[in-house]
Amino acid sequence: VGYSERGQVPIEYYMSEQWYLKMDELSKPALKAVNSGQIKFHPDHWKKTYNHWMENIKDWCISRQLWWGHQIPVWYHNEDSTQLHVSVDGPQDPDNWTQDEDVLDTWASSWLWPFSVHSWPEKNQSLTTFYPTDALVTGPDIIFFWVARMIMSGYEFLDDLPFKDVYFTSILRDKTGKKFSKSLGNSPDPFDLFKEYGTDAVRFGVMLMAPQGLDVLFSNSRLEVGRNFMNKIWNASRFVQMNLEGGKAPVIDLKSVELDLPERWILSQLNQTAIKVNRQLDRFHFNEAAKAIYEFTWSDFCDWYIEIAKTRFYGEDAEKANVARAVSVHVIKGILRLLHPYAPFITEELWAHFRNENDADLIVTLWLNGDSSFEDKEADDSITLLKDIITAVRTIRSGMNVPPGKKADLVIRNVNGNKTLIESFDEIIRTLGKVDDMTLGRDLKKPDQSATAVVQKMELFVPLKGLIDSKQEYARLSKRLSELEKHLLGVRDKLENKNFMNSAPANVIENEKKKLQDMTAEFELVKANLEMLQ
């Protein structure tokens, strides 16, 4: 039994006279255009839905019994209702005719949109310039009602496709899986979201959560990610600006000066990010492009380069400080250019603080395509080693509960050919890793009561004597190990339960599997730390 989508009640069938449009011949060129690749769908799997509709097309019931709309262009003779007049302008003796009271289906005007907006059927420069257009952005729920019909009308009336690409957006749904709808009242008011999170944050957060062509369960937590990211960019930009002499970046040609590895690395990463963003945008993977911007900005630039740049800003080498300032501004301006389509307000505002006298507004500034001259594998590999060493030291400090205010020594054994490189990072490792004394060598002895990590075949030792209360830490870790054993047992039982695996939603099962993986990793780490303290 069919149910009304809006009323949620059984549909009562009612016989009535309607107007129909034959679609068999109209559908053939439209079907060929998509299957031959003249028109590309993004994602491609929507072709299957399109083909199903078009290969099984029915005559279009084009009349509607509504008060408002384009009235059916059919007139009945007042004395002989079987005598019809069909035209755009109507009969020349209108007093003898009565126009049909029905109106056209709303899609009967919408399917003409690609060319009717250019005053078709009048031939003019606008129509010649903008038809066909490049891309259509729409939802997959109207793939037949609108997309297919626009393609059919384009070939029927102008003998050409209306657009070259069709991008199907994700459909936002509430926590029960129902599509956001004003009539259902389950859709949040966008202006309330803008007020709470910020317009750019909402736009970026939604794009970040929406994989190409897949439905998305809406979550305010993703908007919080967007808001936090906007705050991160703002704070990073303000920090750099506060460290500029006179508020202006030094004028330095970054391609003509000799740069240190951290500066070479961040410029290389910006280049790779620009290439990745452009590649994803070309594929209509807007969420992947947003993710690339997010990861580079938050991790590479804010978490790593800015922390490294602080050692330059507050150091005694004025030349290094100036280069770091110039590089920081260059990278920020690159980020703003890439982020502008997602967050136009905050990026334009920040751009005004960093722009040169000859720079245009951000909205009309050249797009960032990447610069291969900044590609630098040596710098990429070197900074990866630096990050791995600092991350290992931080992990040990965190896992062994070393007080933040205390510095620890660091011993690195089996440095092989990395000794000179690591020594060049001495100040950065000491500052970011909170290291007091660093010792490098090939056959060094492991210090007593030291935590261990392995980085690229090198052994890292952090002596803990005097930094922690061994007995207290042993008790804490023992308690944590017992807790993890109980949690792991519960998760394993759940994943081995056939009823759970057969009935639980896929995302719940994935969460449990990830929980098992994370807790197993923590269990092994805690166990190793306990063995070290024995």
C-alpha cells in the first residue's frame, strides 16, 4: 500500500483527466550523453539511478490542480469542448474560448532553466556565452525530476547538452536518518547555527563532514570542529602579526635566499597541499580538499612550524628571525587563498592584515596552484625525523606522567648517519621536547630507570630518575592496566557476540573495533612502562 510522504497516510486513488507529455524520443539523446561521458556525474555511481529512470521512462503527467503556476496553454471552444486550441499566445478570438484551469508541473518550467534565464528563445550574446554551462550542483533526490529533464530539454530545444558536469551534494539527515525538511520541522535554522558557531565555521564544518554523494547524519560536533579551526587560524595569524616588526613582513625573495630545513619543509608542504587541494577540487571531492587544508594548517603549520618559528622569533639570530617571519606570512597567505571558497569572511579579514600595497582583495587574487620550485624531499624527510623524535619524547613524558615543568635528558643510540642532522636540530628538540641534556652516539649504555622508544632504527632513552615518584607511578600504571584488561574483555566479548554483530549498525561495530585497537595499543604501552619501572 502506497503511503503519502508528507501525510504518512495511505494514498487514496482518484481517477481524473490529466495532460501527458510523451518522453520516449526525448530521453534517447539524454541517455546517450551521460553514458558516452559527454556529461559526467560526480560521483559516478549515480549513473545507475539515472539509467534506471531513463531506460524505463514513462509519459510525463504534466498537469497539476493548483491555484498558482503556469497555466496549461490549452483552450476549449465554448460551444464544442472537443475542439482544442494549443499555442503560447492563445486564440485570436479569446471570447469564444476557455483556457484549461490546470497549471503545469513545476518542473515544466524548471527543466528550461539552463537557457530560459538567458531570454530564450531570443538569440543573444548571453545565451551564446553561457550555454552550455560548466557544472550543475544539485541533490541526488531530484536526479530525474530536474537533472534528467534539463538534459532532455537542452537537446530538444537547442540540440546541445546544458552542462558538462553534475555534482551531487550530500543530503543532510537528522539522527534518525530522516532528510532535513521544513515541513517535518527537523531542520535546524541556519541563522541560529551561524549565530552560535559563525557563518564560516558552519560552512567549513558541513563541507568537512560531507563525503561526495553520500548522505550525512548531521552533528553539531562537526560545526564545533569548524569553529575551533576558524579560531586556530585567527590565533595563528594574530600571533605571526604580533611578531612582525611594524606589522609588516620583511621583503625577502624566498627563492633566492638560503633557507634552513624547517623553512624549506613548510614551503614544500604548502606546495604539496596546494597540489592536493587542486586535484581534489578537480574531482569535485570538496570534503577531501577541505580536509587537506585542515590537516596542513592545524598540524604542519600551527602545531609544528609556528612552534619552531618561536625559537627564531625569540632567538638572537636576527637574519633567521626575519626569514621565519617572511616564510610565516607567505604560508598564511597561501592558506587564506586555499581556504577562501570555504570561509570567505574570516579569510578576507585576515588577508587585509597581511596584504601588500599591490595586493588585490582576496576574492580576486590569483588562485594558488602550487609552486614546484619549493618541492623538497630532503627537507620533508629531515623534518619527519625531527617530528618523530620530539613526538616520541612527548609520548614518554605523557605516558610516565612527567611534570610539565621538569626537563628530561635524552640519550639517542645508533644514530648512524643522522648525528649531524640531529645536532642541527638541537635547539628545537630542547625547546619542543623539553629536553635538558641530549647525548648522541653509536654504542651508548642505556641509562638506569629510563623509558625507551625506537625512531627510524634509533633507540631513544629518557632517564626518569628524579623526575617521577617510581612507586607512585608504578601503582598508577598497575591500576590503569587492570582497568584496560576489564575494558578489553568487554569489547572482545561484544565483538564475538553473533547477535551484536548481526543487529548493531555498521558505525557502532566500527566504533567498537576502533576502541579495541586503541585500548590494545595503550595496554601494550602501559605494560612496557611497568616492566621498565620494575
